[in-house]
Amino acid sequence: MSDKRGITAEDLYQFIWTSDPSISPNGERVAYVSKTVNKERNGYSSHIRMVELGSHEDIVFTSGEQDRQPMWSPDGGKLAFIRNYQDKPQVWVIPANGGEAQVVTHAEHGVSGFAWSPDSSKLLFRTQVEPQSTETDSNTSEDAKTETADSKKPLEEEIIDRIRYKADGTGRWNGRRSHLYIQQLGSNADAAPLTGGDYDIGDFCWSPDGENIAFVAKIPEDDSDPDLSLITDVYVINASGENRRKLTSSEWSVYAVSYSPDGEKLAIFGSDRSHHNATQVNLFIRPVQDGEWLSVTKAYDIQLTNSMVTDIRSGTRSNGPVFSEDGQSVYSLVSREGGVHLVKIAADGSGYEWISQGNRDIYQFEKSSDEKFILAAADPAQPGDLFLLDTESQLESRLTQHNEVFLQEIELIQPEEFYYKASDGEAIQGWVMKPAGTPSGTKIPTVLEIHGGPHAMYGFTFMLEFQLLAARGYAVIYTNPRGGHGYSQEFVNAVRGDYGGRDYADLMEAVDYALTKYDFVDESQLFVTGGSYGGFMTNWIVGHTNRFKAAVTQRSISNWISFYGVSDIGFFFTEDQIGGDVWKNTELLWKHSPLAYVEQVETPLLILHGEEDLRCPIEQAEQLFIALKRLGKKTQFIRFPKSSHELSRGGHPGLRVKRLNHIVRWFDEHK
């Protein structure tokens, strides 16, 4: 009998999150972010730590309330990071050996990203600017006007002329655009504008010689509405803001860009939109000066970047393509069969090889000049730490263990992986978690968990919700039905136009398989929950079967007709995923709406939703709740204030705990 205890929802307050490793140019030290729940338990605190790769000595390096995004200067003499200054995020610089940090940017609306110039003398940063700003307006001086609230100011109307006038997590559009500026260090001069206009800058990077900057943007070229397009392009501009060149042909969605070490090539992560929103992320490379883009990974049928679903982290920066020192290869994360690993891809498209191993979730990585790697990785028994991988010796060592002492008190469950053959012959991957100490032959209540996306995946990572359910005596089944990443382009595309079809069959067949395979799964005590797309599917399930004793739907979709007009992505997501719009395809959208089947619901349903969710707005929950109550069904509706679509993984800590406890409470009440 183990003397360890089961995990609780309140244990969320004890976690330490590790992210954003940045390796020093000499390869001796790694700066990284350590985040915790703050003392008031109403938010998070973060600071930068420093670990010596030789001795593994690990120390606190900064002491701000929310220090983040550390980045070494190329000469190794300084470390830049983001910290608030006068309530706005700005770039600060601290000597590499420690000392007093100094704020070096004074952007009126704060900084959202930055990059060192190759000679360490300047910072390129992205900030929001007012619409009247042009490429000659700095708008970033320290004494620039600040926003103030005037209680005597009369109410003003809000004029909206963009279809994309809101976004989950940020709210309604403030009229500003995101643009690039260059700040000369050691100078009192204002930052110099690099870009300007009625468009936004996405990813960006310096050329190795510091002469040019590549960036991603959607720059209008005609009178068409750019908000109706998901296409973005790559541009290169001189560091003086002149000679802008467009290097793509407005056919792709581009997410990230980087230069080769010699400055001769550009690599991008992007989608050719061949399968619309279900298209896998691929690598494209071309010469900077002249030449065609080579689609490097299209033939490999793999998903670049991290597509893992987890409830333990949110908002970590994703890696773009990273060239090898000789420029002949590109390193990337790949999501494959429930794991996320580092791969080395030949730049000429001749093949790729796996660099990391094991059942794990690598969510960030950093490369040293001698091609050692710092991996930020999680697995089902730990929420995320840093590891040093020496590719030459194939040896890996663990650099941080911030949750080790705390987690040693807890009985954590290792999931058992399984594959089953669906009725159409497709192999479907899944996992089951059996509570510790379950006597042989005992039947126990079992929860089916359904991931969001749907173009995402469950896998070998830490899930607090799953561990909590297991600690409370529930077996947990989770799987990757059709629509999820990690298998093939055909697999991820299969859900489009078929919500509630093959995906629903995959999930029900997963339950059937588990009942046959695992004798502890109790057919008379099955439960189901999921969030976002998983919430849609939970709503769909309870309208199509009574095999579950209770269900919890989270940040869900219930009505595609209204979702089209209220979600921040509704107008294009509905057309892409369901196959039509409101005015021409009303019957189709209603056919795929769980609300259409509400009269058939007999399963007690708990509805959880964030009040500031703009991805799946709360009216989706309201419609479902009112219909169920009007029909006399058993239901309960819980609204979480000041909570976006990210509540479960990055929201208010106290509300995250309450959410978890409500899920368990509802299932306990209906055993």
C-alpha cells in the first residue's frame, strides 16, 4: 500500500512552470523562465533563473513580478527580457554577470516581441501603434501620452467596420496595428520605425549581417477585405526601412521565418491551404535573392510544431525553423502519435531523422553553436523541465527538477497506451489511466475525455484533470479520433464536413474497445467530458446516446448558426469545418448543431463556460442551458467571470481549481 496521496485540484497552487530557455553564446549557461501562482492566488508571478551547464547550479537571476522572454545578446555580454514599466511591457537589459537591469524601450503601448541585432548594438521590437502613425512616426518616446480614464467624459459610440473586430484573450480591436521599430542601445534617441501601415506584423528576424529584416505580414494589395483571407506573406526589408521585397505569392499561410547562418536562405513554417484549416504545417526553403520555394516536408506527411493538448501550460512561445550551423539542415518539433519530438530535416528535402526519443511532449527547444540542445519537455508524470541533449554522444541530462519534491508526495498514474481498429479499418491511438490501488476484478466508474481543436492531439504529457479524476477513483479513457494531428494529412482532414460522423464513431468504438480490453471499466458508470471541440462532441454525444450517466461540457459549441456570427473565428471556421454559411446552408449548420437534438438529451449535463470566451462565446452555453431547462432536463450552468477560452490552462488560478472541483463533484453526484 503506497503512502503517497492522490493529487488535488488545489495542488495547482504548488506547481512551478519552466519555459523559454535561452542558451548563452558560449554554451555555458541557460536563462529560462520560472512561473508560479502568486501569493494572492489571483494570477501568476514569473522570474528568470540561470543554470550553469557544467555544474547544474541553478540560481534566481531576476526578481521582477513578471519577467519573461529572456534572450542573450549575440556577444554574450547582456541578457534582455520583458518586464512591465509603468504598467506596459518593455524590454529590459541586464549584464550577463548580474547587476541592475535597465529599461531600454519606451513603447507607448508596450512591446510584444523583440530580437537582438547580430552586433548586439540594437533591438528590433514589435509594438502597437495608432492608426494615424506612419513609417516616419516614432510614437514611442518615454514621455508619450498615457491612456487615462476620465470619469466625466461622456459615453461614446463604438464604430466597427472590420469583420475581425475581436479576438479571444485580447477582446475587441483597439484600432491599433502591430509594427516594427529599432532601438539603438546606449542612445537617448527614440526608437526608429521600420514598418507602418494598415496591417500587422507577425514573426520577424534579422539577417546574419544585420543589413535586412524578414517578417511575416498580410499587406493589402487591392480593394479586397484582408480580414476575409487567412493568407500571410514573407517580406524582406532593409534595416533602414527601405527596399521592401515580397518573397511569397499570397498562396500560403506563413507562421514563422528564419535565416540560414550564411544569410543565403530563408526557411518558413507555413500551410499551402491544400486542406484548408486542416492542412499540416510544412517547411519551405528558398534562396533569399532569387529562386523558388522548395516544399521540404510535404511528402513526409508529418505535422511540424507542437500540437499537444494539455491543461498545465498556456502561452509558451513556439519554435520556428532553426537552421543547423552549416545551413544544410533545419531543426523542428514534430507532433507524431501522441508525442512531440525534435527532428533534423535535410534542407534539400532528402529526408529527416529523429533527434529525441521517448514518450514525451517537447514544447520548446534551444540550439547551441556546437549543436547541443536544451529541451523543455513534459511527460505524464511531470509538467515540464529542462534537459540537455548532446547529439554527438546521444546522452541527455536533466537540468531542472522544480516540481520533484512536491510530486514525490503524490501517487501519479502512468497511462497505458493502446491502439484499436475502427470499424472502417483505421488504427486509432488511445490511452487509459487506472486509479492506483484498484483491486483486481473491481469495476470502477470511467470517464471519456475528448480533446479540443479538433486539429490537435492528446498524448504523452501531463494532464492535471486526468490525474485528479484518477485520484478520485475514476478510470480515464482518452484517444485521438479522426480530425486530430499526429497521424496523416488524410486523418486530420477527415473531420471536415463530418462533425458528429466518423469522429463520433471513433469515440464510441474507443469506449467499446476499452470495455472489452479492460475488465475494470464499468459499463454502467460511464461519464464524458471535453472542451471546445471536445465540448461540441460532448453535447453531440448526449443528444445521440444515453450510455453515459453524466456529462460535463466545457467552453462548447451548441449552435453553428449563431456561432457563425458571434465567434471571433466563426465566419471562416464554420464554412471550413461544417461546409457552409448561415444564409445558404442553414439546414446543414443546424443538422450538425447539438442544439437540434436537445429533446433527445437524457444525460445530466453540467455546462462550464468563461464569460469572456470569444472563441466559443458564452451564448453557446446559454442557448443549451435554457433549452435543457425549458425541457425539464437535469442540468446546471456555471459561468466563470473574466475568463477567456484559455481558462483551463492559463486562466485565473482560483477559477481553474474551482473548475476542476466542479467536474469531479458533478460526476460524484451521479455515480
